[in-house]
Amino acid sequence: MTPERIARLQAVLERRQPDLTVVSDFVHKPRNLSAILRCCDAAGVLQLHAVLGDSDYRAFRGTARGSQQWVGVRRHNRLEDALTPLQQAGYQLVVAHLSAESVDYRDIDYTPPTALILGAERRGPGPLARSAARHIVIPMVGMVESLNVSVAAGIILSEAQRQRQLAGMYDRSRLDGATRERLFFEWGHPGVRDFCRQRGLAYPPLDAEGEIADPVGWNASVQDGSAPREDYGDE
């Protein structure tokens, strides 16, 4: 990698927010999900939780190849599978939903650990999301009653980014060392990343220039079966 490429990857990693996430509640249109993913990247979100069926997830993966390289996507079959761990970790849950209890999205403090839940445009968020999360709305003064879900994501995440920027949360690295090193490798070497994950191989070490330290030796270890193994689970 060039020094400029290394600096760019490191600068983006320095600003990633591990405690700001988005949960899509059966937002099944691939283009909408892909656009939400781009909004996540722009705001420094580390991971998106996508609650989807198998066929919708496959369609989404086919349209989101570029953005998925920069924002992790964890798929869930049920919304509770996404929300329960977040609640246990102390995240506040907010959901974009118009109700009698809704508050202006700008009145929320997004500096604590926060999960933004977004539902499909016509159906909206499901009963669990509405009961588990605080309701927020984007005030509107026109004839249109709602925004495209990806547009709403961009607006709300921009406010979260603004608040976190003022709080200095983008001024220092907030990732642990192991996560930062893993992401640097995956972003810088996506082909090798996929090769290793498909075969259960540990990522090879990198040198100071961000390249594989001993490519010939590593290839030989892969061929003779002595390369270190890694269980990536459902990351």
C-alpha cells in the first residue's frame, strides 16, 4: 500500500464509533439498505445490524459490496436477537416512529452508547421496536408525511455525528487495538481477507508498509497446511 493509502485507512479507523449503531427492522429493499450503509460509513458507525430473511439478505449483499467493505453488517432473523445484546450492553434504543410519545430527533443525547432502529417505509418499525425504544421524529413542514428511510438515517446520524464531534469523540481512537489491527488488514487486503475467512485461516502479519510481511513463506504454509487457523464464527 502507498503511504497515502495507509494514512487514509488509519484516519478513518481513528474516527470509528464502536458504540453508535443502526438496527434495520426488516428494511428489505437492497438499495435502501445500501444507502443506509453509506450513511453509517459517513458518520463513523462501526456496524449495522440487519434484521432480514435469507433471500433479502442475499439480494442486499449483491448491491452493497462497496459499502460493506467499510461498515460491518451482522444479520439477524429476529429483531430481539439484535436488540437484546445491545440492551444488555447498556445501549439506549431510539426508533424513528411517529406517535404521541415521539420527540424531536435533535432532543436526544447521542453521546451515550446508542442504537438507532429504522423500519421499512410502509410498514414502519414492528411492535417490539416501538415498545423497547424511545420514539423520535424528524419535524416536517411540507405535504409529504415521511422521508425515505435512508434519507431519515442520514439526517439522524448527522445529528449524532454533530453531537459526538462537539464532545470530542472523533478526536481520539475509540477502537481497541485488536479490532483496529483486524480492520486495517481487512480494509487494506480484502482479497486476502476473503481467502482466509473462506478457509478458516488466520490473517498473515503485515510489515511497516502495510503489506504481508512474508508472502512467499505464508503461501508455502498455506500449501503445506501449517498456516495458523482462525474461527471467525458469525462476524
